[in-house]
Amino acid sequence: MSTAEFHAWWAERRRAGGFSVERIPFDALDSWEFDPQTGNLGHASGRFFTVEGLQVRNGGNGGAEIWSQPVINQPEIGILGILVKEFDGVLHCLMQAKMEPGNTNTIQLSPTVQATRSNYMKVHRGAGTRYLEHFTGPHRGQVLVDVLQSEQGAWFWRKRNRNMVVLATGDVPLHEDFCWLSMAQIRELTMVDNLVNMDARTVLSCMPFLLPEEAGTPSGDAFHDALVRSYQYQAAKESRSAPATAGGILSWFTEAKTRCDWTARLVPLTEVAGWKRDDWEVTDEGAENFRIIAVRVAAGTREVTRWTQPLLYPRGEGRAVFIARPVDGVLHLLVRARPEYGLMDQVEMAPTVHLHPGQDLDGIPEPFLRDALLPGGATTRYDQVLSEEGGRFHHALTRYQILEVGEDFPLDVPSHLCWMTARQLTDLLRHGHYLNIEARSLLTCLLSLC
């Protein structure tokens, strides 16, 4: 499939779906209800997910500051899987045109399999998940990647999904909602707003065999050459730029975890202070945070063609930025050890800056980072608006950026920040709970610049 053929196929998939998403009051939800005792919003089956309360106590057990918010609790582990196969010696990925109710543009390019356990076990009593047999059971293909990765720690309670890449070992019949795309094509499509979805981005980031080959003759583009070298350096050169070994990075990360002086736990939704519920939404009293809404969905291409469900609806657009700087001819990324209350392990490596919807530059404590994010403060290398999880969030958009700074930008940074090469970060993706979902998305975007 050429890129032109892809766009024609994509337009046809949008027309063929019969998609609609309509906001409804909570009492129009089918099989969802608020528990009369806890106030939690859940499904009658006890599966899928629940909307509960999250309570945080800052300052340890003796701390006086306590705050709370709603959170999505989805304890089951789903599968995000991409099936790959070689055609004429070129690796291709089987990608899906998938409708999600929260997508701002209805369908987005998704992994081959993107399904919760409840979905692929057919709790919804709908059709089976296509191509699931390639990822589960005794006859699945050759597993190339299989790792548990986290999702948004600000909106989910300890959510994880299984990120998989499987090499097909035989013929794969092609369904009309799926297409084979080369990695070069997928990288090109990450340059389009709201096209490659969050679940595809996280799986693509975990594919180490996609890294650039050994650097050859310089291209003449200083940024490109520094980026390619960044993927080739497993350990940084001796400099002040970054810990020189994997052990140094792990020690820095462990130290960041030990500084966490807070505790978080689930509580009934009725115990969440400062939030209220009416017929249409659960919202904070100041109308500054996200809210919980309900929708009715029609989708002719899904396993179930009609359903209702809750969604988390952010107010505004988020922003996630990696600051990049060449050091000794090797591009380094400034990584933040970021605590989030819903993460299973409290802290994960994150972009240099991550602003939630509604936050502005005043929320960044470091003046040198605020200056870099101002117009003219850095050279923009990547800048696209991409969607977050459309199955649980409604129109959740993040502006993803990679900004290159000059030699006047400090190498000596506070202890919660660390300079790393692209190779050091991608090596960590063989394991779960190191890089958060925004960092993984940005690594996929970074690779598109090679």
C-alpha cells in the first residue's frame, strides 16, 4: 500500500463506520450505575472499569495536607499488540483503523489488537477480537516484544497493559479495517495530528529493532547526525552530560523514588472532597479539573455496534516536551523523574516538561525550562497534537514537542532531572515501569526524525 493508497483507504474507513457519539445523562447509561453505598460508578458485570476516589496524603503519615479526586480503576491487563511481517525484505506492521468513543476525530491508527481482557473474553457478548490468536495460545507467532507498561498515573489507578510485538509465521488474511504499513510510512504518519493513536505509539516505542543502523557518512544535518549517534551510544561519553553507565541511571532513578513523601489509596467516590455530581457529570467545584461524563456510542465496525459508557473529559489541552541538546556531537534528552499518584511504582521517567490540561508555564518550577518553552527559546524539531486513550478519555489531547536548545542551556541540572541518550532510554523499555506513557509517545515521535 502506497501512502496515497493509505489515505484513500483511510477516508473509506471513516465513511463506512456509521460512527456516532452522543453525550447522555447518567440515568441513560445501560448496565452502568452508581453504587448506593460507595458512590462508585461501575458496570453491572463487575468488569471493564470503575470510577472511584483517589485520596493522597502529602508529607508521609504525619502530613497535614490531604486531597482527593476521582480516578479510573481498571485492574485487568489488556493487550496492545502489533503483528509484523516481512514483505520483500521490508518489515511491515498490521495496523487497524479503530474507532474509539473518545477520539476527537472518531478513528485513529491503532495496533493490530487493542483490547481489554473483558473485551477479548467477550464479556460484552459481542464478536471476537480479530487477530487475537496471533498473540495468545499455543499457536501464536514468534514473540519479539512482551512487556507490561503503565498508562496515565494522573487519571488511572495503577493501570498496566501488555505491550506486544509478534512476528507472523504464516499467511495472514487481511480484513478491510486493517492494512500493512512499513515503518517508514508509520513514521511519516506520526507527523499528522491525531492519526497514530496512543496505544500504537507505546508499542512502537518498545521495538528496539527499529533503531537506526550504525552511523555512516555524516549527512550534513547536524541535528540528524547527533540524533543517529544518540541511538548508537549505549553509554554516554565521559562528560557532565549524563551518568556514564546504566547503573548510574538506575541509581539516580532509585534515589528519586526514595524522595517520595506521600501515600495514595482508593476511597469511595462519595468521600472525594471538593467534587460534586449532577445528572450529567461529576466535576470539581471550581470547574478547573477534568470531569466524568456519559456517552452513547454507535460503531458499525466494533465487536459491539452500540453501547453506553462513562468517559473522563479533560478541560483543555496538555503539553509534553523533551528538551534536547547535543553534547560532544551526541543528542541528549533531559529526562524528569516524575511522581504520579496513580502509578504502581510511584515514580517513572517522564519528558522534561509535562503540563496537564489547564496548567500553564507558571506551573514549571525551573526558570531555565520556562525560558526554553517561550517563543524563540529553542528550535522546534517536532510539534504535533496527538490524542490520548480514546476508550476511556473524551477528547484528551496533548501537544507533543521536541525542542533543541543551544550550548548556553545548562548541563548541570537539579537532581530530579537527568541527561540521557536515546539509546539509554530505549534500552530501559525492555522492562516495565521505567518510562511513562508520555515519554514513550515522544520516543516514537523522536524516531520519526531520523
